[in-house]
Amino acid sequence: MSVFRSGLLVLTAPLSALSLRLVPILASASRIVENTLYIHLQPGLSLTGSSQPTSTYVPATPEVYSLINKLYVDADAHSHLDVRVLLTNIRNQNLTPQSLSSVQNLSHPPEVILTDFQTSDGGQYNPVKQRLERYATSCYSCRPNLISVLLYPEYEPMMDQSELSPWKPDLDGGALRSYSDVVVGGTFDRLHNAHKILLSACCLLAENRLLVGVSDKDLLENKILKELIQPYEQRVEKLCEFLVDVKPSLRYDIVPLVDPYGPSITDPDLECIVVSEETRKGGVAVNKKRLENGLSELALHEILLVKDPGHGENEEEKISSSTIRQRLLGTLLQPPQKDPALPSRPYVIGLTGGTGSGKSSIARYLEHLGAFLIDVDKLGHEAYAPGGPAYEQVVEEFGEDILNEDGTINRKILGAKVFGNQERLKCLTDIMWPVIAKMTKRQLNEAAAQGKAVCVLDVAVLLEAGWTDMVHEVWMASVPEKEALRRIMARDGLSEEAARNRLQSQLSNSQRVKQSHVVLCTLWKPEATQKQVEKAWALLQQRIGQD
């Protein structure tokens, strides 16, 4: 069957039956839709008979909220799907019903409409399909030439729908309480299904406005792999798109959070704050601050964390953005630009990273996997060794007082002359970098002559020296600054201040990430680093067409 970029799944079965059928229904839908899948709960919607099917209201009960949670949890098995459960017809009972006759604009208009509705007629001109298409185009902004697909009987329902009584909302647990203005906060990096459960709860609770605080700046400092967090503007764009899709009737205020509280402690109109199990203390702290500011306390609505059954070693047990960032390690973050002036073989990887990043250990893993390793940093040392191509010029420029008794250049004395002095540092790099580049190219030519398929340039200053024109891809080794400081101090016997000054004289991790195609992190055990490198190597082989 053709694969469509976006689709709409209309679920008509009774809610009591849906929970048993979601897994096979979503599996069937995932084979048809490759990206955005909107889901609308329409229990009892009839696609037979002569009358035009119409959308109906669903009370916002704990039963409905639980089903929405299950939809997102079950959808997590299909990582390519961006699932969005539409909430437009789910209402708290104390709200005045609004017309459902208007067409809802969706950010990714569906190309295909799917349903679980059961019918024995599977013909091309099935009247159920025609009625489904008319219903969809009257309710949603769809692509022209909309295709309809009846998932039954492919999803093999676990019970016969004819044996189920008509759906009646279970109101024993009562409707969810609603509030005029609701607030929630988070990083919302790489919006995932646990975020969507949290945001759906907010949308169901809010009557008029949802205030969303999005963590930024200092609040990101202690996040795992913070350099891979999407820019604030990108996170807000994705967040806003999702919210407007699922419940366009609400007013959304999205603001940056640069402290733990934001406007939650100063906005007098707020009535409820939505928290998770691990952020409940934060909600309590907000209420304490509000009382100090003379404002009423907020109702605390707590949601459960969503477990990630597929979490691995060093990953959180819950579905989280940090786990998603960890799984990006070793993958291609951005496609490399093809340079026609660069020979296709050998395929050259430029491996870079700051001091203490573990770059050398990654280089050794790659060499073990079959890469031809060129230690460019070592070539630099050879360049200003006695008799080396840069030796005389460096001595002439910086004086004979940089020499040891045996005539070799004392790197510490030379480093002291250029550290913190940009003009003198540029003098040194203007001498050294062209020489090192020439030596590197000579080794690349030797590798090509030997028929090597992949070369790795182990080079700390790859980006600073502008040597990206020698490589097909830039790979980066990284660790958090705290870990880099610890390693430098232990390895070189430096004070924390001296180690910090050394780090600050180099490009930051964030600057390197922006120019890198693959990022690797050596924060954890060596076995974890090895797995990352093996993953990156396997994906590289696929890209360059090797077995």
C-alpha cells in the first residue's frame, strides 16, 4: 500500500473496546502513514445509512483521559509517527458546547483518512469509504484527492464489535475538573509522547488559556547533552504547532523560563499548575512563592511519568528528551555537503573535540574497526621538531629562549608566549597550520594509493584551522565541561582555574556541535563509548555504500 506523509485516524469503536484494539490499529496505521498521524475519538460515529455523519461531543472523564494516555504510550512503539490526538470534541460538562460544524485547519493536512469502522463491504466504491471522505473534508482541512482506508479487518480486532453494547460515557468517576487559566513548564526538547500526554492534560483542564514556560539559558546548564537541545525558537515552534492542532479554541501564551518560577508566581489569573511525579516539589514551591506575593494557591494536577520499556544502560527509565538525545549519539545530525573537489575515496572523517573530550580513545576505536588513522596533532609535533618543516621559522619568530638544551622546542615555554595573546597566537598558527595541512594531505594521498576506504583525521583544531575542506564529515567527541575539567586536572596536574582557562581558550561544545555531522560522548563507561562508535561506523558504512 502507498505510504502517505500525513493521515487522520477516526476511531469509532466504543471506548471500552478501543483500549484492547489500539496496538493492532496503530500498527496497521503505521504501515500507511510515515509521519504525522492525527487521531480523533468519535465513539459511536456511524458511517452507514443515508444521513451525513456528524461529529459528537465526548465528555472529558478520567476514562477518556486514560485512553488518550494509552494512545500515546502505544504509539511510542512506532518512532516514525508524530501522533496528535485531537481534543476539539472532548469537553468538560460545565462548558457551553460550541459548534463542531466549522472545518478544523491542521498544520499537516491529511493525505489519507483511516478508520477502525467495521464493514463487510471492501469494494473500491464502498459507500462507507465515500461517506468517510465526505465526513473528513467537512470537518478537517485535508489534501486534495483524499484517500480513504478501512483498516478492518487488517487490524484483527480482539472482539466482535457486534457483541458490544453502544458506547455510553462512564461518568462514575466524574468529569475532569476544569480551570480558566492553567500553567505548565518544561524544556520540551524534541517533543515526544510523554510531553504530549502532559500537554493533553493541560488542554483538557484549561477552559480559556494555557500558559507554557519553556526552559532556556541557565535552566539548561545541567541537562544531559545540553548541546544537542534544540534552540528555544525551534522548541516553541513545535510546541505551538502541536497545541493549536489538538485544541485550537484555547489561548496559548508561551514564554521563556530563565528561573524555576517564571510568571507562575506573579500571574493572578492562574488557577491550576500541571506537574509530574518528579516536579511536584516545584509546584509546591510555586504555591509558597504565590502566598508570599499575596496570590492564591494553584490547584496541583499531577500526572504519572511514562515508563520507557526499551530504555538502555545509562538511559532514564521514563520516556525523556535526555534519552532521545543520547540515542542521537553516533547518528547523522545533518547531511554533509558534497564537495566536487574532494575525491570520493578515501572517505575522510575529521574527528575533533576539546581537551579532555576523549577524542583519542574514539580514534583508536575507529582504527580498530578498519579506518586508516592519521594523527594530525602528532604531525604538528613533528612539524616543529628539529629538522621539521616549521622548526626554523618558529624559532626565528619566537626566539631561541623557547629551546631546550637539546635544541627541541619547549612546548610549555612556547605556549606561555602565545596563551591569551591573540596576535602572537595567530603568528604561530600562520606558520604551523599550512605546514600541517600539507603533511596531512600527503598522508591522505598515501592512504588513497593503498586503497584505504575510510580515513580518520584525529585533529583538535579541525574547525579553527578551516580544514573542513579536507573531510567529508566532521565527527565530534564531547563531554560536559565539569567532566572535562576533572580529566584535565587529573591528567595534567593543573589547578581548576588553569584547567578552566585552557577550556575557555577553545571552541565550546555548542560551537562544535553546530558544525558537526556526528556527535559522540565519552561521559560514561568505555563500553558505552565503544557502542556509540560501532553504531556510528555501521551507519557510515550504509552511507558510503560499503558492505
